[in-house]
Amino acid sequence: MNPSAAARPASRAAMWPLYAAGFTTAFGAHAIAANLGGFSADAVTSLLVLGGLLALYDGAEVLLKPFFGSLADRIGARPVLLGGLVAFAAASALYAVADSPSWLWAARLGQGAAASAFSPSASALVARLNPAARRGRAFGGYGFYKSIGYTLGPLLGGVLVWAGGMGLLFAVMALLGAGVALWAALAVPAMPPLPRARQTVLDLARRLGAPAFLTPTAALAGATAALSVGVGFLPVSGAAAGLGPVATGAAVSVLAACAALVQPLAGRALDAGRLSTRTGLTAGLLITAAGLGCAMLPGLGGILTSAPLIGAGTGLITPLGFAALAAATPPERLGQTMGSAELGRELGDAGGPLLVAGVATLFTLTHGFATLAVLLAIGPLVAVITALIARRPAPTPP
């Protein structure tokens, strides 16, 4: 196989639409989710309805990302990227035009399905457009703009809903999806699918069951779980300590900002050889676990020490995890791998809060933080202890 066909140096012009696609899926997920309960009383008539609407977007991603990732390998990642962005714009425009509560379900489901197409395709293109020596920086930039979307989504979404209701927010998302699709069509080069050897179900199971896939995917799932728990439960912990929404909101903003800022730095360190994937993932998980441990401390001090540690740990893991997956994957299977890895992240996104909430229901929120911290720390601690034992000199015979 010609190496240049697998990964060609990407111009900045080709990368920016991919970064914008990452921003779009993150903004689409959080801008609406953060405003459904407070500003759409005509559509959200109960907590059960709210839960269903929130689950539609993520549920569609869990079910469809592996499928669209495999489709990207079969027909090319660029068509799937463009089709997903156009579908996202169409689903958003559906509710913006209809502006009826009954259409909110269809629009939200359509947005999630569309994001399932263009999100793994964008990740696969980031990998194919960049040689191995630049993938850390490329995935760091992609993660940075995705984190910006998560951070700005609730704020900008709230402003738009305040100014013109949910219809205006969906209209802006329709314009965003259409604009990014046009940008990608003009700037992202055609990347024809690479020849692929026939793959059986057993071959797929072996590849996805190998440590080269499971280790970074598990780290990405753990990081996403901790991020979701931090965003969702640190405000609860702050409110219980008597802190107001401004203080807890600022703490969550610090968490998101640290996650965004660390990702490009981690990617550059990986490309420069100053940081290895194994060391970075281990350190990231331990830092994240330490942040969850700090969340157990009472009052503002616990929140302010927890937020930057969780953000920095997850920011360290994300670009290194995706770069490791790209390095271990045959170029013709990048879409399938990225779709499957995104599925792992979505499961962590849902599973982390469910785990902490379940433990908190039985005991306390402090126990919930502790449980997730232990789960994140077990693997890295075992790896560190094993490495230290292996380095010990053998005893000298008498």
C-alpha cells in the first residue's frame, strides 16, 4: 500500500472544516440539552419526557456510530461527513420551520443520527489527512474545538432561546450545519476508500478485542465518564455546601476550559516525543481520579481543586487515545475503529453519571465520586506497580 494514500500532510485549510464539524456535534448536543427543561414547557411536560428527549440524541449516536464508521471505510469518509452535516442541517430546519412541540422529537432524533455520521467520519479524516508524526497535534486541535462546543453550547444556546425561543436555536443550528457542510465540500480533499481485505465477524472481534484498541478506548470512556460526572454533579455538591449557581457554574467552566486547553498541548508533546501514549494515558487517568477524589472534599475548596484536575486529566487522555487508535488501525479501517471508539465514549458518557447517581442514592454523593475514582485508578496503578516490579534487579544468587 502506498503510504501517501493512507496519510497525506494536511493543509490548515482542509483541517478547519473538520474542527468545525467537531464543534457542531458538541454544540448540537449541549445547547439544546441545557435549555430543554427551562425554556420548552410546551414540549417538555414531565421529567420523563425530558429524559426521553435528552436520550434521543445520545441513543442515536450509540446505535449508529459504528455503522456510519464502517460506511465511511466502504464509500469514503468525505461523502459520509458531508451527508451527515447536510442531514443535521435538515433535521434542525425541520423544527425551526414547523416550530411545533410534536416535531421536536423527530428533529432531535434526526440531529443525533446525523451526528453519528459526521462525527466518526471527521475523526477518520483527521487521521488520514495527517501523517503519524502530526496526529497528536491534529487530534489535540480537534478535541479543543469540540470542547469549545461543549463549553459554549449551554451559554450561547441559552442566549438564543431567550432571544427567540427554541425555534431560533434550531435555525442557527441549521445554518451552522449547512455552512460547515459547504466549507467541508470546498476545502476537504476527496479521499477515495482504500482497498480492503475481506473481514469476517471473527476478524472484527479480534481487532476490537486487542489491547491496542481496548486500552485507549477504555481510557477515552473513563475520561468521558469523569467529565460528565464533573459537569453534572459538581454543581450538586456545591449547592449542598451552600454555594450559589455563579460559583458552581464558574467551577464547571474551569473544568471545561482546562480540558480544552490541555488537549493541544498533549498532542504537541506526543508528536515531539516528549510524551508517550502509555505514560500519557496512565497519567491522565490518575490525574482524573485525583480530581474525583478532591470532589469528595467539602465546600468550595473541594470543587475548585477537583474541576481543574478532572479537566486536565481528560484533556490529556483524549488526543492521546485517538492518536493511539489511529496508529494501531489499518488505514482502510479507520472509520470503523473511530465509530467503535466513539461508541465507547458514549457509553462512558451515559454510564459514569448513572454509576455515581446509583451509588449516591444508596449512600452519598461522596461515595459516588469515590467509586468512579477507584475504577479509573485501578488499571493505571496496576500497570505502574507491574512496571516497577519488572524493573527490579533480579536477586543475586548466593
